[in-house]
Amino acid sequence: MTDLSITATLVVAGANAQTDSGSAGETITAGQTLYRSSTTNKLMKADSNGATAEIRTPIGVALNGGALNQPIKYQKPGGDIVIGATLTPGVAYYQSDTPGGICPVADIGAGEYVCLIGLAKSASVLALDIRYTGVSN
């Protein structure tokens, strides 16, 4: 398996979603995991093998896309999100080593830091529950 193939136009916040926003620090697509840079205060794509814990710890999932300095709305953990990809119900999904990517648990590679993104509630809905362990696989 590989990263989820997310259709950006299908990413929708759940009815119980909590959202926030910020400015893009790079080009972002709906459905990508994000962190906020402490240096620029801009939203950037999270990455499980990033150089720092900040990069490896997502704060949410982008609900829209945008280029550098454009506004990005994102969903914070604690609610459901229609992720725009086909999920396997009951499977845990994690931060990928592809910046902004989400992958199933089976695809966490050696040396990647483990960060749960959520659990699939159905074939399209992910219960967003971000948990960064600080542990390398």
C-alpha cells in the first residue's frame, strides 16, 4: 500500500469539526497534514521523517488548498473528516514520510517517527485524532 490518494475537492469537515486557519508557507492541497512553523508562523506540510519534532507533529488537515501566503483553513483533531480517499474501516492511518501525506499503519517505514492521524470510521470518514509519539519506528 501507499499514501492515500486524496481527491482535494472531496475533503470536507465533519459536522463535529473544530477548525482554525493560517497563511500557507508553501503550496498546500486540501487533505494534507499541516504543522505551524515557529519561525514564520505559517502553515507547512508535516513529514514523519522531518528534521525536528515540530515538522513531525501535525496540528490538523487542510480543508482547502492555496499557494504561498494564501489563507488555509484546517481541521483540528477531535472530529470527523471526509478525507476524499477510500479508507478501510477500522484501520489506523498515520503521518507519511511524504510531506503532507497520510498512509495506513502497514506503510510506516523504518526510521520514521510514528504519528497517528486517525482511525477510519467508514470507507470515507476518518476520526481525526492526532497523536505524536516521539518514537521512531
